[in-house]
Amino acid sequence: MSNRMESDQTAKYRLTDLRRELVEASGAMGVMDAYKKVGEATDKSVSEVRRWFTPEDKHTFRMPPQDKGVWDYLEGLSNNQLSRSTYYSKDFWGSDESES
């Protein structure tokens, strides 16, 4: 039993986990309405948002862009259970001078 608890503690909250809660978290009427609300809040298309929440082993999955506003919104929607560092290195988020 202790092994299971250890693995539960190390498991990272992912976009697919947020997808299960997305309708309620966004106050939407259904999944597509939730995608629309996320798209409006992040200035992205519904089709792009939908790809973020596709299972990661599918060829249509796309990570949300390396955009602070997008990730601030997604992390807030998940009550900060989702972390941008799960998908992008911490180095990316820590340095502003690396833009070229």
C-alpha cells in the first residue's frame, strides 16, 4: 500500500486530468462550450484548445504554447494543480533574456 501512495504523490497532474474537470471549472454547458470559453480567455481557436486536451499519445495532441498568459489561465482553472513545468523546462520560464 505504501508503494501506491508514493506513486500517487509523484504522479503529475496533466492536461487530460484538467479535461475531466473542465466543464465544471469553466462554468460551461458541455465540453465544446468549455473549449470555446478557454479559447476566448486565451485568444486561441477552439480547434487549437481542443488539441491541448487530447490524450498525449494521440497524434492530434499539441501542447499549449509557451505563453505566460495561457499557462496562467490553465493553472488557475486547475486550482494550480497543473504546472507548466510538467510540459516545458523550468529554464524556459525562468529566463526572459533568452528571446532571440
